[in-house]
Amino acid sequence: MQSEAIALQLEASRRAAKLNAMVLADEDGLCVASSGDMPNDEIAVYIAMLGNKVENFEGTLYSKDSRYNVRIRRFSLGDQRLFLCAVGGGGEARASEIHRSLGGVQRILAAA
């Protein structure tokens, strides 16, 4: 139920900003929840690697076959470190939806 609620939150943000994907990952690079038709499990690994080094990032992630314009935000809930990522769209849209989604995701996770 909790992961479904998070996925719905991410989907609403993704659609509102016309993003390619929204991905929530844990510090091990596992995709907790996502929205969009992208290789979200792969993106989760990359955002965890980067997010464990910096709190916020906006730029391009490169994989072997692709590149992704992203905004990443690291946050903590209790002793758990998580990463929220907006993929695609414009810079302002990514920033706005990261902020919006972060509040929703934190409320959903805190209610569990």
C-alpha cells in the first residue's frame, strides 16, 4: 500500500512537469518506487552512487548506453538515507517537482 501511494505521488509529479521519470531509491541503489517508462532500476543505482557523495545534484548522468538529465535530492527518514530523482524535462520543472514530491513522499513514509 505504501509503495503504491508513493508511486502515485511520483506519477502525479512526473505528469505535471512532463518529466520522463521520477525515481525514489535507497542508499543501496534499490528502486523503492518509480514512475515513467525508463530503466528506473538502472537509474536508481546511479543516483545512489552519486547521492551518497553529494546532497543535491543537477546535471547529466551517463550510463554505458544512455544519458539522463536529472535532479537528485538526498534526504533522511530516521536512520534511512533516500534519494529522489527527477529525470528529463526542464531544470525548473525538475526542481519544482522534486520539492513537491519530497513533501508527499516524506508524509507517506512517516505515516507507515
